Amino acid sequence: MDKTTQFDLSSISWLAILLVVVECSLIIFGILRMRKLVQTYRASRRKGLDALQSLEFALREVFKSRFLAELLLFELRLLFNAFAGWFKTRSTVENEFDYFKKSGYPAFLAGILVFCLMELVIVHVVLMNWMPLLAWILLGLSLYGCIWLVGDYNLLRLGRLSVESKQLRLEMGLRWKADIPFSNILKVETAEQLPDCEGALHTQINLLRSANTRIFFRRPQRFRTVFGIVKNSMIWDVYLHENEAFKVVMHDLVGGFSDPPVKEPKKAAPPPKKLPPDPRVEALITAIRFGSLHTAKVLASQNLAWESCQVDPIAVALEHGQRELADYLKHQKEKQATVVSVGITGENSADH
């Protein structure tokens, strides 16, 4: 094992230890406030809330923080479902669509757990010879991590995407939750391989399979992620086992789909028309270069097409040290431009 790997493992270990210390502190604090917690929970149940909602409300009242309550509730649900989740089954009923079937996640998790247990045994045996205390701490943290993964697996297995009377409800374990009203659904697209979609409010929700269903929203849709964190989205990609049936059901309930608004690209301004070269401007430049000031002034007093030549006569005069001539040329150019603009304005007035 090289130094980089050792550093990564030690960093992860210290972070895991810190997380466990925080969680244990929250649990101890909750035990100390158990009486108020039980009273608030019972009062919430009498008001008609279910067990999970009552527990969440009671934790908020005790900790006075939504985030801490969500954190502790998150851990309690994972631990509970890691053991009790195996006794729960949920079959797909009408208007429920499965994202877990054929995702390949069970095999992936099994490989991760086997690898973690092998590493757990090897690291524990090696560390027992030098740091027994650290070996037991890492053993406990690794076992807790495995339990955490099993609880997350059971919650994902029991989750569904349900089509209700007025909304679409997503329950993907503790990772994603949302109640999407039908009025906010603009369009549903399905494909084996969805085209790339760019945007800050584009969300992909899938396990291991590539998304085959894309939902467009009329307004930003709120999704709740881990620890109660809220994320807004305008486009949602997800993998569904029966995506075509889901599209048909949503089409009937929404009342037809509309195409999402497409911003038309701004039309580029047409390039300016190139004027034919004016031989008088070229003669003016030649006169300046040869020092014929009188000839240059005579030519400049005429109505010249100043923009027809790539070389600016005023710049040529400055290059040859003829500042007075350059000021005269500039004055003539501005004078002729004023005359042209007044003439155009007069023609437009006569047309009206």
C-alpha cells in the first residue's frame, strides 16, 4: 500500500469517526430529551399525522433545527430498514412504475459488500499488531457502513413512482422525494438513449441504468434529497422499467403534451456593404505621401467615399507628421457626413 492510499484511508477514517461522534452526540441529546420527544410525538399522532411525520415533527421541536432533525431521522430510518426492511414487500400495482427492477443495483451492492468485508478483515488483522484500539474503531465503522448500505438498499427496493389522482409522487428511498402536480408537467419523452440535455436545472435520477424517460416541467419543480435538502429542476431524467406505459398514462392524465419553449437564436447582423474603391481617395493618399498639401486639400474638399479604402487618409497624414492636414481632413470628413445624413432625412420626410 503506497503513501497516497494510506493518506486517503486515514482521511476517510477520521471523517467517519467525526460523523459517528456527531451522530452519537445527537442520539445522547435525544435520550436526555426523551420525555419531551415522547409527549410531542403523541400530540402529533392525536392530530392525525402518521408515525413518520409525527417523529419528524417531534425531532424538530426537540432539536430546534430542521437539519439536525432530518439528519437523525435519516440515520434512524436507515438503521431500522437495514434489519426490518427484509420483512417488507411491495408489489407494483396499477399506476405504479418501478425504477429498481432490472437496474442491476442488487448485484452491484453485493459486490461492494463482499469487497468491503474482505478489506475489513485484512485491515483489522494488520492493525491489531500495532494499534488494536484503532483496529476495533475501524471495524465498528466499517460494519456500520455496511449496515447503512443495506438500509439504503431496502429503502430503494420499496420505493416507487406512483400516479395519484392529481399528482405524481416519487419515493426513491431517502435519496429523492417529490410530489409533482399534473398541472406542472409539460411533456414526457421516452427513448432507449435520450439526447444530451444542457442546463443548470437539469436533474438525472437513476441508479445504474441510463435514463430512458425525460419529463419537462412548466415551472421549477422541488425535489427533496438527503437530509431534507431541496433541489429545483426544470427537466428530470429517470430510468423506468415500463417507460412507454408511463408515457401513455401521463398523456391521458395531463391532457396532451406541449413542446417546451425553444429560444430562437438571435439573428446575426448583416455584414456592412462594401463600397467600390474611390480613385479620388487613393489619389488623396498618394498626395499626402508625396507631400503635395495643396493637392490633398483640393481632393479632400470633394465629396469622397472615405470608407471605400482600407487605408485611412487621416492616419497617413499623422504618420507623415502633417497634423494640420490631418485636422483639415477630419473636418472635411465630418462635414461631408453631416451633409449626407441631412439629405437622407430630407428624403424620408418627402416620402411621408
